[in-house]
Amino acid sequence: MPTPKTMKTNQEIQVEARQVLALGRQYQDEQRIVSASTHAAAEPRVLVNLPASFAAPGHARHVEATIAGGALIFRLMERETDRPDAERDDEASVVASSASAYDVLRTGYELAEEERLAAALERYAERSEDRTDPADGETVAEVEAILETNLLPHADRLRTKMEVVDFLEGRLEPSVFIARAIERQCSREGCREHLAERHEVKLTIGGP
């Protein structure tokens, strides 16, 4: 069974980014007041903890705000959590940094989805060397379920199916395959199909 989906759409990330930006501006305003009375450097503030990645349980990620040159900066931070306390370094490392909360959040969600797909697709990556028909219907359906192509519009489902076959037959690198799948899932809300129903009333004069 595929693991739960972690990738959000552009629209979902934008909504969350606006909330994070509001928290960041509040932090920035507070730091302006503090800096007016003291010369102490501003301590970064954690704004949101990202969901744990099922494929990389030993890592925790969060988005924090900091001030650099008077400007508000958002940083995606990562630290290891699977080591014993005596060996663990609780210092987090910077994964991405930007003035855009959206860019940092999207990077975090993309990393988690890359890890999920890489782990789930690993056993399919070398099938072209071991099987005469690595892209049989059952295997294609399994990979489509992992990619959750049922959430995509019809045209993207067809494109993805062709890429699944190329991936299973060794013609498409796993990293490229995963990157394209993530991009489609992230942008899927802009490709919805709409059904419009039109009602007409016809009037006649002097006839039955």
C-alpha cells in the first residue's frame, strides 16, 4: 500500500504561506521594538513545524524567521532526531533560505514528497534488467497508485502513464520521473475540468 501523500498543492501552500508571513511580520515588529532599547542580536523564531516524513523518520524540519540586514528572512531548518541523546547534535542546519515564505514552505514539502516517492519506487527502479516485461499493466497500475494519478486531470494522467512506462523500462531516470510527478501534483488545482449546463427558453409568436 502506498504511504500517505505529503505533497500539497500550490493553492494550499500559498494559504499556509500567508499565515507564516503574518507570523513573521509580527516577529519583525517585535524585534524592531527590542532593538530600539538593546543591541542584542535577534534570536530566530520557529513559526511552523513541518509534518514528519514517513520515509525519513530520523529528521525533523521546521520553518523559522530571522532578521538579516534589517530584512525578514524565512529559513527551512533540519535536525537529526534518531541518534541517542549523547550523540545527537541538536543544532539544526539550514536547508533553504528566502524572503518568500512560500518558497521555503514549498521546498520543505517537496523534500518530503521526494523522500516518499524515492522510497516507494526504489523496488521498481531496476525492474527493466530483471524482467522481460517490466511495464505490464499490473505494475503500471501499482506505480500510478503510488503517484496518486487519480487526483490529476485527464491529460496529465495520460502523460504520467507514458512516463511510468518509460521509468519502468529504464528510459527515464528516477530523479526526473519524481520531479515531474511532484510538479504535476503541486499544480493540479489549476487544471480542473468544468461542466457547464445551459438552459434556453424559446418563445414563439402566432404559432402553436
